[in-house]
Amino acid sequence: MEFQEVVRRRRMVRAFRPDPVPGDVVDLLLDNATHAPSAGFTQGWAFLVLTKPADRARFWDAAWPPDERDGSRREEVMSAPLIVVCYSSKRRYLERYAEPDKGWTDRDESRWPAPFWDIDAGFAALLMLLTAVDRGLGGLFFGLQHHRRVASAFGVPDDHRAIGALAIGYPAPDEPSPSLRRGRRPVAEVAHFDRW
Amino acid sequence: MEFQEVVRRRRMVRAFRPDPVPGDVVDLLLDNATHAPSAGFTQGWAFLVLTKPADRARFWDAAWPPDERDGSRREEVMSAPLIVVCYSSKRRYLERYAEPDKGWTDRDESRWPAPFWDIDAGFAALLMLLTAVDRGLGGLFFGLQHHRRVASAFGVPDDHRAIGALAIGYPAPDEPSPSLRRGRRPVAEVAHFDRW
């Protein structure tokens, strides 16, 4: 698909057909994720990839415990045949930038004007969302309130933080997010030419 | 260009031809940036867009003061005809999620498992980099050590943080980043199937 069409078609998908994500698409999603840019080519990302029904059920039990669900259509997201939890490792960035070519041997976090570990993992997540669209699928990126429960359920080491998770599959009819009623902020509002 | 080709061609460009970025490409970059996803459709991003030589010179004087330059080929990045500084506003996210449909009226930052304000602004930055590639241009995303000097030079309000800046233009022959010698981390190393 043309790049511009992918950008325009992408939207968060919240309900999925039961068909599994083909293996070659899973491979391409992950391969494209590793082509995201990263500061100092640190690539301090990691992905927990869940395709089996039992693993996905364990994920949802941890990420969205049954006693917090409300029976609304929001639960349709649990129909996604593929979950990719996206992790960032700050440790890897501090270590990378302590190497001789960067020289931040004090590993002082205040040197970092922004959390590039999270931003880079976000780059990888967005490339997976766009790749899904390119291949006729769709996905949702969502934050994990209960990221510690998820880490505990799947043996994720302490030095990795979940920046969010992707639910991916073939789109089924869903309810658009009520947030969309806010409207898109026009370029004239968010772009400042020459000065603020 | 096909989406997959854009993903594979994208690399950080560090030197540029003097030709300006056409106005329709500047428009498309910014329009695509506003099509990035964002938590709660907050769209808490903003962009400082610099095309005029005097503005770009003022940017570089603040972001990379002359007494910190070393005469190396790294200075070629200053040839970029377009600079887009990418900002995130945490305040907008805390306000958005204090609205009734989200209900986080305490505006407590600890509710946020990751800094979605920075991640969403990163999404917008990556879409601009990919759009540049799609249109035959290229770009570099880089962090701003002296973001306060930049803010002061251009009147950026305190509640906006620079997650980084884009230098964009038509690529000229450059020196690939020495960081690339590290090699790409293979999918088998970063992806964990079923469990960690």
C-alpha cells in the first residue's frame, strides 16, 4: 500500500475478527519494529509476543482484571488474536551512552532532555501499527495500568518497563472512540512558524 | 512510495543539499504529524518550524553553541533547510484525563504507566521522518541538550518540553553514524514469544 494511504487509513481498532494473524505478518511486524530509529542505535526495546489463547487470557487477567471490567463494548478488544507488549530498557541507554564515543560515564539521567528509551520503543510500536494497516489488519495501542501484574505473569525482568501494548488483528465493526469527538487539532494550532 | 520501501529506506541523514524543502512537503509533514495517534486523542504536541536562514542560525546558536562544535563532519547537519522542533505538553494530558470520561481529576502523574505525552510527540516525529523519505527527502532526529536556550530564543512556553528536533532536507553524501557498527539487534533477541 502507498505510504500516504497507510497514514490516512490508520486508526485505533477496538474489535477483531477471530482469524489469527498470519505468521509472515507477525514476522514482518517484529522485523519492522527493529527498523525503528533509536538514540545511539541503542535499540533498547523488547517485545512480549502473545498469540496462544491461554497466554492472551493470562495477559488480560493481569492487564484488565475481570472485576474491573464493565460488560461494555470496550471488552471487544480482548478478541485480538495477537498481543505485543512493548518494553523499554532505560538501563541499556545509560550503558550505551557510558561507552567511549558518548562518554556519559556518570550514567546521570538528568543528561537526557527526554526519555529516549520510551520514545524509541514508541517508534517501534508505531511502525507495528502502520505495518498492520499496510497488510490489511489493524490495531490498538493502549497503556497498562497493571504493568507490574503483567510483568509478574510473564517473567519480565525489573529493568524493562511496559510503555504500552498492541492488540492486533483483522478489524471487525467497532465503536469509534468517544475521544474522537474532540476533533483533530489543525496544523495552524499546533505548528509555530519562525517563532512561537 | 510503497510503505514497506519507506520503512527500509529510512535512515538518519546527516548532510543536506542546499535546496529548500518545497512548501507542499512542509505542509504534508505537519499534516501527517497531526495524524499520529495520541492517548485520549489529547494531541498534546506542538512544533516549532524553522525555514528561514536567520531563524535556523538562531536555532543552532542556541542548540549547539559555536564553542561546543569541533569542526567535524557532524556540523554538516546545520546545512538542513528545515528544522522542526517537536514539543510535548504533559499539562494537556493531565487536563484531558481529568475530564469526566477519564476521571483522573487528581491529575496524579503516578497514574501514568509511561510518559504518553513524550511517546505521542515521538509518534508525530517519526511520521514526519517517514513522510520525508516518502517524498524523496531525509532527516535526522536528535535530542536537544540546550533545550532551555532554544525555548528562550523562540519564546516557547514553560509547559512545553522539547522531545527532540528534526533536521530535514534533500540528502547529500554523509558519513554514516559510527553507532551503526553496533549492528541491528535481531528479532530473536528482542522478541519474547509466549513468555520472557
